[in-house]
Amino acid sequence: MSKKRISRRKFNCMQQLSNHDGVIAALAIDQRGSMVKMMESAVGKERYHVDMVYEFKELVSQELTKYVSAILLDEEYGFKGMNAKNANSGLILSYEKTGYDVNTPGRLPELLPEESIQRLIKKGADAAKVLVYYNPDDPKDILDKKHAFLERLGEEARAVDLPVFVEPIVYDNEIIDDKSPEFAKIKPRKVIKTIEEFTKKAYHIDVLKVEVPVLFKYVAGFNDNNPIVYSQKDAANYFKEASDATTRPFIYLSAGVPTKTFHEELIFAGQSGAKYSGILGGRATWFDGVAAYGKGGKAGLLEWLDSVGRDNVEHLNKILTQYAHPWYHAYGGLDNIEVFDINLAD
């Protein structure tokens, strides 16, 4: 196996974003529009003020980055959280505009017009994150636009020497409800095909932040009162196939599932042979804290974060210790990485 060459800065950033085991045990709280809606629901529209979102993200970052290796934030609502994070925790900053233009076919991605990766570096970023909605069955002209977008993104990240995390979210143009049993049947193939595309060298993606390849609430034994779409054997095969399709580190997102479900997904993935390098856990970690803030304000949230929130993170960390693999496992281990210096001239 030829050695994987990684620039010193990217290597150091990846280590900063990881724990002592080389696992990315990270917290995600870069929600924007959805975060506003959550807060409005918790406190009531008549009481809501944007300062509440600022404070919520600040306190979550302040308290929970004591126990995670990194945090993903947006600057728009999370600027206070950027300043409040633990110094030992890495920082990933969102680089895409939230949502997409519903009047343009293809859910095309768009970067924040006032940002560049160079500017994110100056704000302390150890990585940039970009979410891309992706349907591998879209027409060629749509796919070409997204592929070119990712090629430009990868080249920009290479030029300024910063890791880029890409988060592909799959969808279908016919089955709109992505939580339905009908979508569950087609999701594994879409996730696997998406990973096969995004793991290509042309995109220079450093970490894939991926969905689990099934809708877990339809897996036999984990389905509660939902219909069964997958046997446990089939689900395990999908996890393994998706993992085997990657040629670079990948981590799982929580996708808004309940805390217990996210824990079950991670354990099942590990037992199925998926070689994931960690997580960016979002609402599964802090969602119930929104209600605590709505009911008890700052004091109520702090109490929740220092008890339930901390327990959520520590439980995830225990699962990662047992099942996750270091990010450099994807490259054959540290001994198979050649770190080199880049001279970024002024």
C-alpha cells in the first residue's frame, strides 16, 4: 500500500478535531432556521427573541465541549458559541447557506456569499463543513452541477490547506416523505451510491459526514409499532456495504433521531462491521435542552446540560470507545501517512 500524503496543517487539524483515540467525537449545533423554530415552539412566539438562540448555543458549547473532541457551529447564530467552547475542542464551521431554492430544480447547494475557507480559518476553524442534498438518480445536468460544485470546494480547501467535511443528504423526487416506509426501501441504495461518488479523489473530501444507510425505525427488533422494512441481517449488510464503499474517513450524523435510537444505530453499525471514525451528534444530544431552556431559562438549561446533556455525551463517548475507529484507519494507520509541509506564500 502506497503511503497517504497529508499536509501537516490538515493532519494537525484532524488530530485537533479528534480525541486521544483518533476518533471524531463531535457535537453538531449548526442548525439555523430549524433552531429558530425549535426555540419559538419552546418559549412561545410572543416571548421569542433571537438572543435566546444565541444564548442557547453559547451555553451548549460552553458546557458540552468539555466532553467532546470538536463542535460544529454556524457563525450566524453560533458566534457566541464559537467564543465559549473549550480550548481543547476543535472547531468546525458551516460554509453553506441553509436550505435551498425551492423554485430551482435539484436542491442546488450554495456557499455563504460573505465567506471563504480562508476567512473561516481566520475565525479559528479547524475544518469547514458543507451540506449537499444529493439524489444519485437525478438528471445528468443536475448531477454535473453538484459534482462541479464539490470539485471547486475541494480545490479551495486544498489551496488554503484546511480539511473539508461534506454532508450528503439523500432524497428522491417522487417519494417526498423521507421518513416513510416507501423511502426506507430505496434509501440504502441511494446512500451507498452517494458514498461511492463522494469518496472519489476528484472531490478531495477529507471527511464524509453521512447518514446511516437505513431508516432505523423500520429495522426488525427496533421498529416499535412501525412496519418492518428491513430484517436485521439486511440492515447489517447495508451498514457494511456503505462502510466498504468509502476510501476516506466517514462519521455518522444523528439526523434528528431520538437519543436512544442514535445510540442503537451506532452500536448496530459497529457490530455490523462498519468502520466509522466517529460522529457529529446533533439533536440526539441536546434537543431536550431546548424545552429545559424554554421552561427554566439559562439556569434551567445549565442544570439540564450538566446532568442529562453530559450523560448523553458520555454515553456516546463510551459507544465510540468500543466501536469507532481512528480517522487514520481509512489510510492504513498512522504509519501509512506521510505528512508534508506546504508553503502558503503571501
